[in-house]
Amino acid sequence: MSRNTLLSLYVEDVPEVYKMTEYQKRVKERKEVHSYIERYKQLPVSAILNKDNIKEDIEQHYCAKIAAATDVHEMKDFIHGEVQIFRLRIDQAQEKDVLKLFTSEYLPRLQEEVLYIQEDGILKIKIDNNSINWLGEVKDASNSDKINREIVRSKSVYVTAHFTKYAVIRDIIELGLVTSGIDGIRSILTRGFEDLLKHTTQTLYLSGVPKEYTVSLPVAAVTMMQLQTKCVPPCISGILDKLKEKRHLKYDDRSNLNNFLKAAGVPLEDALALYKTHFSCTATEFDRKYKYNIQHAYGLVGGRINYKSTPCSKVISDGKKSECVGCPLSNGLNPQKECTKSLERITGKQEVLIASPSEYYLRVLRAQQSKEN
């Protein structure tokens, strides 16, 4: 099947890659795209589709898929990364390209009947009924051709479906179904892409892809981490020193460090690199035991909560636990006041009582930047 648009569900575009060096190159390129999106929340220029890089994009996707199928944790990261790529592309795509993908690749693969009606130039398409209509092998291309002809004749198109986490606009809600326009189509395309990708990648994983196809990116150097160590408060410095010395951190110290790194603006990739560089376990073991916890702290998994930096009051109480670094000034009469005074000696001005480690960090950082300017 030839593509009708640059967008694709990657259902039939199987590439031909014969050399292992080329395969590894494509996997690394795709993982770098995933990392870039995690860091900057946008597509790198190299991942913006055009007629010249379609072949390369297909090769990256499928090679990375094979590499991901060697390990269940790699598989989860791959699916997450590919869904982010697809979602960013579909959000940026023109309406005509979204509709082409909808009619040429999505509708023909729906396994249950799709109902539609046109009234006064408005085409209404019902995707789901009591349950979510799922994607599989092409079942009824003729019906999608009919809908495509109706779309051409229509002033606007609306779809009714069980929109999930990718829903953007909730126009009309009835019996658990949501009716929406082009944003709704973008949403169900993303839902369909994720469902298909999960199924095909899990099937590939169960087939037993040899470990020889695993491809790992080198851990980024900690010196590249976007954290100005001279601005770090004493409590966090203590945790970092303990991490380097013990090559491990227990839960409370990890939690305080995770929340600080996020609040200080350190990208997730850099936070993971910091841990992986110093933890004594292998990268695979680290991903299995600790990666989810860090992603959770960044609000990217689970309840996707926007956590703030751990407050000084908790850091101080943690300092009274023998197994936790906590606040090095916790034995004083007023630890927060003492820490604020040390901050004033650095900034050279009177400061409001600090409330969290990240607040200390950001104030010192701003003071240093002012001096440089």
C-alpha cells in the first residue's frame, strides 16, 4: 500500500535493512528522537516528515521496534516514545492530511461496523458503540471509500467515540460517548496508533527476538547535566555526595533528589543519567527497579501529578532519620533561618525565608546570572 499522506500508522511500510551496523544506527537515531522529545517536548527538525526522509523514518521505526522487542522495559519506552512522535506529528498536520490518514489507514481496519450520516453538509461518523471499536487487518475498504467521498462533499466532519486520554475537546457527551470535530479525529487516530503498536510490538516480543538485537545509547556524561552545582543547597549537596560515595540512595533521599531536580528544571534524561552513572547496578536493572519512580516524580507516568520540590520542613524532619541525609542544619534552633542567612551571604542581599531546596537553588542561580550580566 502506498502512502496517501506523510502520516502513517506503520502498518505495511516494512523496510529492508540488511547490515547490522545500519540497523544499530537507525535504532540509535530513533532513541535520540525519543530523548529529545522527553527533554524539549517538541519534535527535532530531523523528525519532521517530508518526502525526502520518509524511507529513513520507516527504517528507524521498525529497527527500534525490533530492538525494543528484546526486553519488556525497552518495549514500554519504545511505545511511549513512538506515541509521542505520532501525537506531535498529528497535532501539527494539516486537516486534509489528518482526514486522509483517517480514511485510508484507520477506517478500513476497524473491526466493527462504522455508521455515518450526512445532514445539511455536516457528516457525522459513529466509530464506537457500547465498546471501543478496535483495529486489526483490513476488513472493509469499500465503506471507508464511501465515507471519504462523503467527507469531500461535507462542510465539516464530526466523530463519536469513547475518547480516552488523548481527547482534546469534549463537544457533546452522551452515554459515555463524545462527539468532536477534527480534534476528535486526531485523538482517535492517536488512540488507534497506540493500540496497534502495543499489539504488534508485544507479538514481536513474544516471538522471542534474540538479545543480540538490543541496542543501548551510551549514558550521557554527568558533566552535561543542566544543574549548576555551585548553586545547590547543602541538603542536596549531601545527597549527591552520598550517591557518589555509596553508589546507591534509599527511598527518602531519592525522593528528595527527584523532586529537587524536577523543580530546578533539570530534564528527565539528565536526571536518569545522573543516577545511572553512579548507581552500582546495571542500566537494565536500574530501569527495572528505579526508572519508573523518577518518571513518576516528573509527572510523566501514574497519576501524572505535578509534584513540587520537597518543602524544607520535610527535609528537616528527614535529617533526624539516621538513614537519610536530610538537612545538615536540622540540629539548630531554626534551620530554615540559618540556611537563609547562608543564602544571603551568597546573594549579597536580604532574603525571604526559603521554603524548599529548589527555591534556594533558583535564587542563587538568578543572583549569579545577574552578576554575570
